[in-house]
Amino acid sequence: MQKIIKGPAYVLGDNIDTDQIIPAEHLVYSLSDPEESKKYGHFAFSGVPPAKAGLPDGGIRFIEGDNNRSKYNIIIGGSNFGCGSSREHAPFALRMAGVQVVVAESYARIFYRNSVDGGFIIPLESVGKINDRIKTGDPVQIDLANQTLTRLSDGQQFSLKHPGDVLPIIEAGGLFAYARKSGMIG
């Protein structure tokens, strides 16, 4: 797993729920079929109201045109990110869209566990609110070893909480892959 992750940020507000991440009408696609699963990436964040997208800029599209991958590989959210329904489709959709990391002030527990257990994305928590200090499109760098997020345009650093023991699970590709790799199951 990369210890340094760089890319443009996509900034969202508080209480982004799983229906905003991937609306229920798009849960009909196969998670295992390589072509069908691309649609999860295409429809990622299509349920976010324009006023919440790209705060404080407002209305910036996460996916452009007919693409299934976003130019934004880092999401910055507020509090209670991933609230709502307990579906693994939400972090899966983000992974299919090219997201590597979500940094939020806090998470709904089931979204956090689905992200880790499926090995889909790295969910990191900020120390305090930062979604009001970074704008959509800002180039940022996440240093996993030092738990920092740096806005590259001016070098301002923000502290991240230690992710605990979840990184090896995500790196292995999910909880079952980690258990097999570490000899817990055959």
C-alpha cells in the first residue's frame, strides 16, 4: 500500500448518506461482473444535492460525462459520513470511481466497517473539521505514516487520527483475504 497518496480533493458536507453516495435505483448492477460494476463508479455521488457537492463551491460534478472514474481520488467529508443504509455498495462505488481515501470528521460505523471489511477504500478521520478549509480541486497529499493531510498549494497541514489496525486489512483486499493471508482461515 502506498504510504503517500496525492490527488485532487472532492469536498462534501456533513451527513452524506449512502443513498447520496450511490442512489438505490443503481443497486441493480452486478458487483462481480467487471463491465456492469463500472456503473457503480459512474453513478457515485449522483445522489448528492448540488448545494452539498463541492462545498463551499457548490455543484461540482464528481463524475464528468459518460466516465465511470472520477479525477478526484481523495474525498474530504464532514461529520457522519456514510450514514443511512448499511450497504457495501457505497464504498464499492467509490472504489470503482477511483477513490482511494475518504477523510471525514466522523463516520457512520457501518460505512466505516464496510469500507475496511471489503478492502474498498481507506477511511481516515480528521482531527477536527477540515471540509470548510479545503476546496474541491485543491491538490492534497495524505501521509499515512505520519497521519497528516497537506494542502499542496500552500503547505498547510491537517492532523489525522491514527487508523488503528485497519490498513493491513484494506491492503490485503478485505477481511477474508486478510484472514487467509495471516493463516486465520484456510
